[in-house]
Amino acid sequence: MKRKKPIPLMKYSVARPHITTGDAILWKGNSIISRLIRFWTPYSHASLVIRLKISEGLQERVFLVEALSTGLELRLLSKRLANYNGEAYWFHINTTEKQRLSILEFALTKCASGIKYDFGSLVKNMLGRVSMDAHRYFCSEFVFHTWKQANLVTPFLTVAPRPGDLPGLLAGVITKIKP
């Protein structure tokens, strides 16, 4: 029987300089809804990483674009980690500068466009699989669409991925991070 390789653990302050635009953060929440979602997938939520340097002289910041019940939102990763009830896993992928810029533009434009959360597909996706909807998103569907438009994943996937499906869609490394 093949043993699973343990997932390495890293403090956020150590991981932070290496977290790049296009990476994903996969979450294992302890809420009732998160536990229910994990019956079908190992992670209960997924976020897309965006690194931004607002101005010369200011520190570069690590943000998340997340599909939440309120729609797509931009949040600081450090704040999200500090207040999260559960575990967080960084899924680091290799991207080119061109792909990172494409991801950044797509994600921020969608975030500023008032995109609604895809409640219906989230529930249907827990019970089976649903086709993807580019007009509304749930968490892993948004991460996938962003990767797809940057030509990181095959466009032939016809069903919306669950959070636990994301690491199987492209090569990367998973590391558990803690505040």
C-alpha cells in the first residue's frame, strides 16, 4: 500500500514572499457548512491569490479574490488567515509573467463587476456535478475560470470543479500554512 506523503507546514511569514498571483488557497473550515462540503471534497473553500504593489515605497500586499455569499470580494490573505476557524493550504503553481498579468486583470475586473455568488450550483455540485456558469461563481468555479482564461488548464472541462479538484487540474505544490 502506497503511503501518502505528509503535507509540509509553514508559517505564513515564511511562505509569504513565495506566494504568487495565480496560486490558490484551499481551506478546511470547521463550520457546519464547511464540514458538509467536505463530505464530497477534501477542502471546503478555494480562493485565488493576487499580489499587488499599489505604489512605490509601499509594501507589496497579498490579496485573495474569493467567491463568497456576497459575491466576489478582495481580501487580505494575512487577515483571512488570522481570523479563520480551520486550516489553510497554499497551492503554489508555476506561471509566467504574462499569465500572472492575465490572471490579475481578469480577477480584478470580475471582482469589480458585481458578480453574484452561484448558490444554486454550489448546492447542486454537492449532490452531483453541474456545468460551469461564467455569469455567477462559487469558489472553485471562479479559480478554475481564472486559470482557464490564462491558458493554465484545459478548456475542455465541462463540469464545475470542487475545491478538492483544483490540485488535480495542474501541477503544483500544496503546503499547509498557519498565521
